[in-house]
Amino acid sequence: MPVSADLVFAAATAETLREIGSWDGSRPATFASAEFPFDVVRFERSPSPPVAFSRARRGETLKALPAGLRDRATSAFARLERPPAPLALPDGRQLDLSTFPIVMGVVNVTPDSFSDGGLYFDPGRAARRALEMFEEGAAIVDVGGESTRPATYGNAEPVSPAEEIRRVLPVIEAIRRESRAPVSIDTRKEEVARAALGAGADLVNDVSALRHDPRMASTVAEAGAALLLMHMKGDDPRTMQADTSYGHPVADVAEELAAAASKALDAGVRADRIAVDPGLGFGKSPEGNLVLLRHLGALRSLGFPVAVGASRKGFVRRFSGVGDDSSAADRLPGSLAAVAAASSAGAAIVRVHDVPETVRFLRMHQAIDRVRLARPERTSSR
Ligand code: HH2
């Protein structure tokens, strides 16, 4: 079943409208400032140029389109505007996304992950950290046994499926002895996913979006598990930064995610079990990561919950002005700025190392976003 990658981009200003147009080599007409904000619908593999809709006059612009494009644009808007539905997990359980974004805590059971390598290499310690993350407000914890860091940190050691299983299985089993809270396994390898699902994992986070192992989709489907499809340029973390150029900085990523979602559906993974992630840092230039974050909302037009992980990554350090050897605390402000952008763009899941800080940050961010006062209150309390 093909998943459409017709995308809707938000353009609040003429400058953003020109930026989006430039990616397809088109020059949008000049509009009066009163007509903003605009939405731009970009039709996948269509000779028709992107269409700009003044938000206030969407109906009129739709009416003026040929029927085929009108239907495609109407469907893209409907997918974009649907709030994220719960992600279905095994045994009839669900990952509630109604308070989006929810927090996915990261526990790397590795000696060499770029930011927490070695900290949780001991399975007991890793499981305790995962359980603590649930108490701190994580809705799901992502357990990984292989570093997928880029070569700039020095190539990560290749890890055999047997070694990866040896690392993650005791952690998932120990979490399961204490808790039924949702657990995700971060792996590209089918054998590892199968073992983790057998031990009670609920979701497979595949950073190769099904390209590393063709058996992955059917294993996930058989287990009735959820599947997070993450975009990576190429399929090897050691070479993914060799070429970070794209024809279109967002649509190329979206089209590959749509193709991966189609593959998953064909293998029997239910649509309400699929989420997508642009894979920040996985074959992206520093500026490319920023553009993906700023236009993350467009990925919601794929019709699946959008997850994103910027936590402590190289581009966060670079743009927030801290060094490569900076502490976790130094990297936190930049990571939280990325969480703010993801939240404003309607992301469903943020994948982070700093769980309690992110949970508190999001509470405040959402309180500001959602407060509605009929009229200013006269009060002296502060
Ligand atoms: N980033 C990393 C690993 N897995 N999965 C998803 N869905 N999205 C991401 O952005 C993502 C991911 C890299 O971060 P980390 O696990 O902390 O590092 P390492 O790969 O070095 O273990």
C-alpha cells in the first residue's frame, strides 16, 4: 500500500515562502502581508509546482485546483491536522500520544555511545536507570546495544547480533520484572529485535528504516509490536556523513520514510503501529539538521506520529556554542531548544537523554502554549 509523501509546509512569512519555493526552483508570487500565514502543498513526483494556500482562503484555492490535485491536497491537509493517534503496542496496550510530545528516555548499554557510552554498560545499572526514567516522566524507554555514532567521534566498533543480544536482553528482562511500562529496542538487526520482543519489548526503533535487514518488518508484524522508522542517508553510520547533500532537504527524507512505511504496511505492520523520525545527525549537514527541525511539521503530512532526537548531538553542541568535550549539563540548553522546536512543530515523541529536565521543560512550554485567559486577571501574586 503506497504511503503518500505529498507534504504541507507552513510559511508564516514571505521569506519562508521564498525559502520553500527555492527548494523546487520555483518563485512564488508576491503576496500582501495580510494574506499570511500560508501553507505550501508539495506534490510528490508531480510536474505540478507546489501550491501556496493563504490559510484564510484555503477553500477558494482548493476549488481552483484540478480535481486530482484538489483531492491530494485535501488528503495532505487532513493527515497534517489529525492529532497523533495512540501508538498500538502488543497485548492491546497503547502508547498514549495525546499529551504530545511524550518523552522517550535513552539508555545505551554500550561502551562507546557518543554521549553516555560506558555509563550504563552494566545491565543492572541500565535497568535501574530505565525504571528511574519512568518515574521521572518518560512515557517509554529506548534500550540500545550498538552505538550508531558518526565517524567524527571515531568509528564505533561493529557489534555482532549475539553481542548486542547479550547486552540488551538482561536489561529488558530486568525492566520487565518490575514494570509493564513501554520499552523500545533500538536496533537495525532482526535477530536482536526478535530476542528483545520475546523478552517483552513493545516497539522496534530501526535507525535503518528497514533497509539493514529485510526480515525486520515481518518480525515486527508477527509480534504485533510498534515500529519507529528512522531516516539515515545510506545504511552505514560509519559512512553516512560522507555525502550530506539532498535534492530537497525535507522531501527526500519524507519520501524515503514514506517508502519504508509502505514496506512495513505490505509486511503486515498495522498503520496505527508505525511512527517516523527524520534521523537528525544521520547523514545530515549541520544546517540540514536545523532545516529539518524547523520544518518538522511537514513530516506530519505522512500521516504517522513524528518522533525526533536531537539530544546532545554534534549540531546541537555546535550551534549552542559549546565544545565537543563539553559536559552533559553544557549540552542541555541546546537540546532543550531543539525540544521546543519539536514541540511547536507538533512532534509526538522526543528522544532524549535528560529525562527530568525535558519533562519539566515541556510542562512549562505547553503551559504557555495552552493557557487561555478570557481577560487579564487582576492579581498581585507572582
Ligand atoms: N539517535 C541515535 C540513536 N537512535 N533513534 C531514533 N529514532 N532517533 C534518533 O535521533 C536516534 C536514534 C543516536 O543517539 P544515541 O543513541 O545517544 O547514540 P549512539 O548511537 O552513539 O548510541
